[in-house]
Amino acid sequence: MTNDLEYEEISSDEVDRVIAALEQISNSTSSDTIKAFLEECSNNVYYLVYEDEEGLAA
């Protein structure tokens, strides 16, 4: 196992699909704790693609 991080291209379409799926799961969940975890997950997935684009726009 190496310590080198491999670069993976992640499309915005894939990120959008995953976020939409997480939102559907969150909307069908009654637990506030689970909703908080899903929101954190959604934010992490969002920033995989959109963090760099927003940084360039500023």
C-alpha cells in the first residue's frame, strides 16, 4: 500500500445524483441524528466538485 493519493475525476452529474439521493433518504427519515449525518455527507460530496469551482469564481 502506498501513501500516494491518486487523483480521481468526479463529474458534477454524479455529485448531483448522489446529493439528490441523500436528500430523498433524509426526507424519509424521522431521526434528527441520521438527518444530521446525511446532511454532513451531502456537504462533503458537494465540495468534492464545487469547492474548487467556487474558489475560482471569487
